[in-house]
Amino acid sequence: MCRRFSLTADLPDIIQQFEVDKVMIHYRHRYNISPTQTVPVVLQRHGVRVLDEYRWGMVPFWGKDSLNADIYSVQGNPAYWKVVERQRCIIPCSGFYYWRREGKKSFPVRTVLGGKDVFGVAGLYEQWKDAKGRAHSTCTLVMTRANDLVAEFDGRMPAILEREAIDAWLNPAVTEVEALARLLVPYDPARMTAYPVTVLVNNEEYETSDCIKEATDLKYAYVKP
């Protein structure tokens, strides 16, 4: 399960990368995004691409909180169909955090794409109002099989999408689950890298640029398999 990520790209780069037409939020760099915090999302609204902000941890009115989702789980929950068919988004990201176990201890590493400061992850979102009329806007990362790099840490990884796949994922005319599932493939591990970062990432309240710096202490060293 992916439980932490970062978004360190500048706003103009995000606008260009995802062809955003309208920015609805006060954007800032995020170095240690944790569950239940708000995260930037790219949505397609009436033919316009919008950068908005939703809570990470999708809370549909019919189910429990979900940080990560598997598109095939819709087959076991008919209420999920509407979300996959109509409520897809892109979650901009600059890198994921994982934890490498060494005996009884674990040390954080950050996985990034070589040559890119921002990429898009397939996401789903939900909007509804509770009994008190309070609006809820939540989102979740969509997962796929882990590639060879991420497999050391987890069996699943967020589904990173290329430009054409982003267009298809946000296209409201595409509703067939199998067609959408074909977009969710493990990212090429040769185009990714991982490096050790400070253990302060463990603290969800710690969010500075120190989180994304490579740790120099040898005891945190990460050796790529």
C-alpha cells in the first residue's frame, strides 16, 4: 500500500504537464503527503481540465475509507461502477515513499522518475453530502502490479500514466472497465530510481524539503537489487 508521496513541481510545470485550464486552489509544494490530508487532483469538468484539491482517502457514502484502490474491485461492489465510469481523476506526484526492512528496523526510501519532477497517477474520486449537509470531496490512488524496483517494498504500486493514457483516463466517453484496466500497467523500472531519505519522513507532521533529500548516513543507505 502506498501511504506517503510528495509533489515538488512548480505550478507552471503542473499546468503544462496536465494541460490544466483552470486552477481552483492555492498551490504549494508538498514534501510528505499523508493519508487524510488534502492533495491536488486534476479533473475533467464539462470539457475543462481543473486543478482542485481533495482529501486523500476516498470515503464513498456506501463504503469505508480507501487510500488505494484496485479497479477490479468494482466487480464485487455494484455501487463502485459509477465511480470508475464517471469519477476518474489524475493525482500529480513527484515521488513515492516506501520503507525498506532491515531486520526489525525499516528505513524510508523515495522512488522517483528519472528526468521528471512530476508525473500523473490514475485516481478515483467521490463527492457527497452527509446528513448535516457537509460536503465531502475525497480521492484515492489506483494501483497496479509492482515493477521490479517497487517489488522489494510492496506487491502493488500506483498506476503511473503516460500522456496518452492520461487523456484516455480523463475522457468521460471511456467507461468500459476492461479498456480502463489496460491503461494500468507497471511503470518501466529502468526509468525509475530509489534513494534513501531521512527517517523524519516517518513523522506525518514533518514536511520540509529535507524529506526529499538523499540521506548520507551509511546506515540509511539503499542498495538497489
